[in-house]
Amino acid sequence: MWQEAGLSPFVVAVRISAESFYDAGFVKAVEQTILKAGLPPHFLELLIPEAIVLEAERSLDILIQLKKIGVQICLDEFGLGFSSLTQLSRYPVNRLRIDRTFVQQSTMNRENETAVKMIIGIGRNLQVQVTADGVGTAEQLAFLHEVSCDSAQGLYFGEALAPELVLGQWKLTGNNATCRSVGQAFEEHVRERAAPPPLHEDLFETLRNQQGMTFSFRRQNGKFIHTLCQGELLYRIGLTPEQVVGKPLIEILPATEAVRKESYYERAWAGEENVNYEGFVNGVFYLAALRPIFHKGIVKEVIASCVDITELKTAEEEKRISEAKFRLIAENMSDVIVILDRHFSMTYVSPSVNEVLEVTPEELMHQPIVSFLSKEEGNRVLATLLEIMETKLPKLITFSWGQQNGKRTILEAKGTPVLSECQERGQIIFVIRNVTAQLQAEEFIRKMEKLSVVGQLAAGVAHEIRNPVTSIKGFVQLLRRDQGKKEYFDIMLQEFQQLESILREFVFLTQQHSNYYELTNVRNMIQSIASCIQAEADQHKLELTFWIAEEQRMWCDPGQIKQVMSHLLTNAIESMPDGGIIQILVRPEGDDKVMIRIVDTGCGMSEERLKRIGEPFYSTKEKGTGLGLMISYKIIENHAGVIHFCSEPNKGTTVEVYIPIKQPLSTPILEGTKIIYGSE
């Protein structure tokens, strides 16, 4: 009706009660009313008290539905509730209206003043307008202008009017009274009273809303007086335009800081361009750039632009602390740290190089690392460095370093590439340690181990061959006396066979592992072995039971695997002289292994004996050499498998053999290698 009567369109705010807001037909009623009136939805603003919105979770759904209609939403009586910034960010509101109790007490009560500033800050974070309700004095208006409140309303602007009086008042005052009455344009009121006349309104608004800070000053009566100061940074450092404009530095900052900055002001006023300085106020670092404004060759004013560099300063301090920690570590560790540039010259050498290589860091700095090595070692190190740069992966290398006194030092170095953010190759960090003594000790230990093995082998050979040779020698002497009998020849033949078996086992230990792999049916192989020992099992009254997967296959040397299985089964038989049961289980273990388990109910072994299983010349049999299990271990190891024993005295023994299904990658297929695909 007002628009049809000639009033310019303006937003009408309608207060909503809790009863209406939560009525099931409220949203529909709003939509129908707007359609019936023919009013564009954005000219209607619903005032909903903050406390009502916070009472129920379903209020969010109601607000979203209202927002879809297109009406504006204002949280009224804001500050009386307990909203959090996270909670408010969920609600689709256009405006926050500060409750009048805070505004009316803002100039008399510090707590209410703080509350008003906090609500304005919340509005900025949510990017919504903030209106102050209940403005009654010019002092309150000035405070709201100082803290950059968006708009205000109250008796200070005019008395409230009944609807039927609005049209007449509007026409009476030339379309101005209504705006002052309903308080729609606080910004316009402020500009009329407080905005600096020389500035255009748009420029003033831009300066006020910028993230940084802009200020200007002139020299008046020998003092530099600020003529402008606006921007978000101004409020972050705890100041307001009123505290800066019209005042010199000495009235704004501590004396020491004011004197320091005044020197920069002098330089800019003298005509020097691009004068920069860093400032620190109330925990905020900022960078100021001063530029003089000339008029007919004379400086009339200086304008400054400031940006917040607190984060940059914090990052620089963290970097400084980090570098100090790195230097502390690098300069006090025994290993040598060397940094190489992309040309492999040393750009940093830690002080420990003096003790490790008997040279000073200064002697090595900015020199290629290969220039201190022999030609052969230099080429090898250079190839490693190129590989690190190419693959972008760390690599370990051992090389010798020649010293001036002729002594050579063996160094172990780990090179790690340092990549830029875009993964480009840059520097290489070398951590170098002297391993000369360690390698010499390891070489000495290896020699001692070899001597020990040779001595043990010699003792074993002497012991194992001496017994049959003694028997044969005695019978030969009897034959020389014509005291021979047929049984002597049988015993001598057995002793020769024992010698042959011992020598065969020693020869096997010195051979390279087999390259003859076949795709073998495990079931057929186990059954073949079992048939060979069945007679011996029957003789000892043993029962053999099998659980074998039907079509389980694997790559192996079947002859060697049969030798291992035969040895394990023979051991199981000999452990049960009074009979018993031997169980054989074959099954897949995962997708890449076969498990063969042999379980007997024999005499078992103690933990001490288990620890020595597989040692050369250790055997529990009267005539055993101890080489059988050692050979078995070697065969399974050559097949990239493992053997595991589990036993208890008088409870039997369990042996588990795990063999890969596929041919081990560590076994190269050489020329002439026999590869057989099983016919089955």
C-alpha cells in the first residue's frame, strides 16, 4: 500500500514470536502472504529472537525454508543467548541486531562495551550486517561509529510512528523522516556528521574495509599530525581512528618507538620516496611503506600503506630456531655432515670432519668431493651421486679417502637428495662416518670364523673316517695272518659304504645349489617317498597316515626334496622303536607357499637339543655324522624355504617345511638350466 501511494520501496521488518515461529504452517503462511500482497520477498525481514532460534534443532530447518522463499532473516535481541561462532555459521541469517540493553550501557559499562565489540566482530566473521538497537544519545552513536557498526536504530533518530502516520510524515519531510525514524541508514548519518569532507564516500568505505591499514600525516607547528587512519589492521593492533587522527606519534605510541618512527617520517617529508620500516604494536608486526605527495614540487602530505606481517615474522623466528637446532646437532655429532650442490661441490662441512679426516672444513668448502678421491674411487662416487639425483632416492656407498700421511680411511656415506616443492633436484646431504676400524674388526672375525670352520671340519672328517679306517685296518691284518672269514669281508664292505656315505655328504656341502627345477606334483612325490620307506615302517610296526591336497604343485628339484623328506621320515621312524603313528600333512600356505608337516609320537627332544639341530657333526645317533639335517637345511634354504622343529621329550616331534610354490627369484636360470613342465 505504501509503495502504491508513491513511497520508494524499503524493507519492512516484522517481529516473530516463538509460538508463530514453531507453528507447523508458519513457512507456508509467510509464502502465501507474500504472494497475496505481490511484494518482492527481499523487502520483508523477519525479526526472530536469538533465544528462540537456539531452543530447538529444528529451527535450522525452518530458517532454511524461509531463506528459500527469499525473505531476509535477522537474529533479534542478539547477545542475550549463548550462540557460538560455529553454531551461528550454520544459520542462514542476513543481520544481527544487538539487544538494546548492551547499547544503552555501552558508554557506561566496560563489560557491555566489550560485548558490543564482540558481536560486531562475530558479524564480520559471518559476513552479515550488524544493527545496534536502542540508540538514545549522540555519545552512543559516536561509540558505534568508532567500532564500525553497520547501522543503528532508536529514539535518537526519531519517535516510533503508527503505520497510518508513516505516509504523511514521509511526504512532510521530503522522504527523509521515515529513513531516520526506522533507522535504515546509520552509515549515511555517520557520513553526514563524521566522515572527512575531502574523501569520496566510496573511497572512505574502501579504506575502512581493507585488510591492511592506510594513514596520512602532515607537518603542523613542527609536529607530524595524522590526518587519516583507516583499515582492519588498525583495529587488530588495538587502536581506533579517533585515537590516531589529529594526534602526533608521541601521543599514540611509547616514547622510544615514537622517536624511532619519527625518523622515517622525517625522511619521507624531506621527499625521499619508498621509505619502509617495520612496526610492532600490541603483539602485531606490520610493514609500513611511506610515500610523499608533491604539489608543485613541495611535499604537502605523506601517505602510508601498512600490511600485517605477523605470520611472516613468526615463520622467520621458527626457521631461525630450526636452523639453530640443526646447527647445534650438526656441529656436535661425531658423524660428518656434508651438503653438496647440484655440481657436487661441498657447500657445508660440519666441524667433526677435523677429527674424522684430519682436515678443516675450510679446506673442503666449495671443492668437488671427487677431487679428494683417487680416480677409481672418484668415478664410483660420481656414478652414485648421479644415480641419487636421477632416482631421487637415498643411497649408501662405501669408499676410501686418502690422507696426506699416506693412511687410508674407509668411509661409509648415505646420500639423501633434497628436493624442492616441485620435486626438482637440488642438493644432496651426505652423512659420513669412519668405518675403518669396524671393517677391520669384521674382516678379522671372518678370518677367525673361517679358521674355526676349517678346524671343525678337519676334526669332523678325522673323527668320522678314523672309525671305519680302524676297523678295515684290523681286518686287513687278520687277513695277512690267513685268519680271514667271510664275515670280515661283509664288515669291511659296510665300513667302505659308511666311508662313501660320509664323503658323499661332505661333497654335497661344497656343491652349488641345484638349478634343475620342475613343476612337481607334491602328492605323487610324497607317496613315492612313503612307498620306499613302507617296508621299514612295517618292520617297526608303524602306521603312516596322509592328508595331502589333490592337485598341489610347486617348483622344486624333486630329487633334493625327496632326500629331505626321506631323511625326516627316517628320523621319525628311528625315534619310535616300539611302534607308533607318523602323520604327513600337505596343504597350501597362503597363495605362495606349500607346507609339509611330519608329526611323530616318538621320544622327542629337549630344548637344548633342539637349539643344536642343524649344526655340523651334532647327532644323537650312534653312527650319525650330524650332516643329514645340515644338508636338509641347505636344500630347503636353496629353495628359499624354511624348516621349523617343535618337540618335547616323550611327546613326539613336529617338523614343518615351508617351500615357495614358484621358482625362487634368487635362483637365476642359467644357460643349460633344465626346466621341465610335469606331464601330469
